Amino acid sequence: MDVQRKNGSIFTYKRKFVGLLGLADFNQDGIPEIYTNNKIFNAQTGVLLADGGVNGIGFDFSNRRRWFYSKTISVAAQLDSDINDLELAAGYSIYKVIITNINGINGNSMTPINIVVNGEYKDGFTSIADINSDGILDVVVSSPGFSGQAVLYAYCIINNTLFFYLKQDQLQLVISEWVRQQLAN
């Protein structure tokens, strides 16, 4: 993938650390942008429009052996009460995205709202769902954790509150119970 640096030069992104690409119209101008990790690009020119910096990127730390590719999953969605824009959810960060300049990074912003889980920032694969059925989309993160202790958690930008958290052993119990119920039916 060819990407333009902040100084205007072009380089080809060849590293194995690649996020899945997504399309979303963050500024609601009728022309979608491309996003990956916590970066947003002009879909027509490839110019970098916004960069979330050293916050969440939706990264899976579990398969870092040399025969696995590192990967990220971030998701664009309507996550707050402002219907005139979209947010980008990436692991423990939800970015409030403002794109006013489609020709470069100047004037654009990605403001992170970070959630702390048990005293840590736990990055991981990101998805969106209305977990608590309140009509507001929530961010769901599957994180392998640094200690190998997998967790699944969900949170909402409206009140920036963690409301769902399961550790690996709890997940195994939930899955076992679900399988038992399915076999009973």
C-alpha cells in the first residue's frame, strides 16, 4: 500500500503489521475515507488525513510468532449522539474524528477516549453491538492480554463506562453452558 508521509513523500507500506482496511464517510461529504488501525486516508488519493497516535489500534498480540501475521481490526460507527459524523473504535480507544481537510492532515483531528480495564489499556480485536439493548451501539473488544489471560469486554462512549468484562476462565464457563443448552435442545 502506498502511503503519504506527513512531509509529503510517498512510501510503500510493506510490513506484516497490517490492519484490515475499511471504508467510511467520516465527514459525511459523500466520499468515503479508508481507515486501518487508527489512521484515516483519503480514499481517492491515499493521503493521510488523521492519525490516532499511540492509543488503541485494535491489535491482536496473541499470534506474534514469525509464521503469523500481526493484524488489527478497528470499526467505524455512529457511537455518540452527534449524527453528523462517525467515530472510529479501535481496542480501548474510541476516536472522535473530525475531517475538514481532504488534502492532508492539517485541520483534521482524532481525539481518543480511552477506557481502562482493571488498571490497564487492553487492546484487541474490535467489534460493535448493542450489548445492553439500550439502542446505543457499544464497543466490544476481544483481548488476549499481555499475560496470556484472554478477556472480553464491552463499553460505551456515552458514559465511558465498562459494563461487561469476562476473563478467560469465565468465558470458558459461559461457552460450556451455551454448548450444554444447545445439546439439550
